[in-house]
Amino acid sequence: MEGDCHYLDGNINARRRVEYAQRLLEQIGLEGKRVKMINLSSAMGSQFASTVAEFTEEICQIGPNPLHNGDHESQTGNNGPTHNLRTVIGPQME
Amino acid sequence: MIIAEQKSLDEIKNLLGDGKRVLVVGCGTCVTVCFAGGEKEAGILATTLRMNTQLNGDPKAVTHLTVQRQCESEYLDTIQDQVSEADVVLSVGCGIGVQALAEKYSDALVVPGLNTSFMGQPLEQGVWAERCQACGSCVLGVTGGICPIARCSKQLLNGPCGGTDDGRCEIDADLECAWQLIYDKLKTQERMHLLMDITPPKDWSSSRDGGPRKIVRKDLRLPGQEMSNDER
């Protein structure tokens, strides 16, 4: 759970990064709630399943990513129409 | 170091205008340290612009790169090709970097992505405070290392004023009274006698008040370099 990370404050740092990603998405014009973080242990299988099902429903309500054109080839590299946001956030918030 | 903040996305988009091919240029020095325009920030800004403009139906092709120091011409030599391919160069270096780019590549449209604010230092993570006004006539030797030009709201040279309030400034209670800090420091250093010397009115001609400044170091000039009017 939060603060009980195997990597000490790793999941606290992760939460800050997720919140940063949410703000970036809002700035871009997408919905920040497309990214979410919850804290579960590996023993909480049923909670994981219900949480994922719930989140899936939320995402379906929001709708597909309007920038996703289904062509993964064009989404790689510096010059692609979209760029993997995850790869540029990285350890920024350490 | 120089402290800057990124402009808002709306302001940046206005500056980019109709330019379709945008090159974001980061800097690996001061603006990296204050998380405003380093490699990470340049990459994130490029991605943000790319995605945002595509969402808005006016997609721009945005690339990014970072040079070690944007303020020195030699570091800009290697990016000529990328600059020539761009309609607009968005510099996320400090104001000096923006101007150096614009001067180096005079045919390029170079716009600033940052607001350059002050010379300062980090106090803690995410907090930077002004520490130097570049007045050109440093008094830190007699003020215990605390600058009354940068840190006193009234820029007093023989402070404190009558408004010092329990170590806080009467102009801005969030500020520590610089002269209280100077007093405390000189007391610790057993140099209180310095406070008895009256500092005369400052000659501001060495600061920006005296006009744009330039320093020429004759000892560093290379043989064969043309002498400027200042050197003659």
C-alpha cells in the first residue's frame, strides 16, 4: 500500500509521476482520468480484478483516444504524430 | 544560475503561429537545473505540442533536441541542418540562448518558450529565490555574503529601514529582512564594525541602469582578433 513500497518511497514517487502525467494530459486536451494509480498488494487478486473492470468501464465511457490512429508504426520516434508520453516522463519527478 | 519558467501552452502556440515544422531547442545548463528547458522538458513540450495541435485539427510536426549550452555559438554549430528544416525554432533556453540562436541563424524565426526571471539559487526542491541583481559593483564582502541589492526590497546599503519587523520585511512579509540577516551574519563573524562604515550612494552606472553592458578581457583576446572600439 502507499508508503509500504518494497522500494521504500517508490510508490510515492510513482504517484507524483502519475499526477504529473494527468496534468500533462489535461494540458494536451485529453482527459487526465485516462491515467490512474491505485495501490494493491499481490495478494489482493479479487480487488485487482474489480478495480480493473471498473476502470475499463470508465475508459469506455470516456471513449477511444482520438489520437490513436491504429497504426503503431507511426507512433514511434521523434517525428511521429504521437509520441509515447511514458518515455519522456521517466525519472523526471525523482 | 539563471532561473526561468516555461510560458503557457497557449502563449507558446500563439508565438508559433502558422509554422508547421517546429524545432524545440533545449539547453543543458541553467534551465536544465531549474527544470524549465532541459532535455526532458524540451521532449515533453514537443510531445505536448504535437498531440495538442493534432487534437485541435492543425497538426504540427514538432521535433526537439538539446545543446549543452545555448548561449555560446560553438555549441550551436551542430544543429544547422535541423534549424534550416524548421519553420519556427522554439527555444527553451534562457533569454540569452534565444538571442544567440537568433543571431547565429539569422534567417530562422526563433521564439522563446520560457520567461527568464532572475539569477538565483535553489532553496529546496522546487523553490528558487533571487540572489543576485548583477549590479556590477559587488558589496558582498562587507555584508557577510548577503546581498542587499537583490534581497532588500528597498535595495538599502545602510539598512535596515524602520520597517523591519521581527526579521521580516515590511514590504513583503514573506521575505526575510536582508539587513537582519546581514546583522546576524556579521555578528557571528565578529565583524560588526563594518556596519559602522557608511556606504555612500551607489553608483548604478555599473548595473543595467547604466545601459547594456559588455566586458572585454584583453588578456583573453587571441592574436589576430580585431580590436573593438572599447579596446582601443
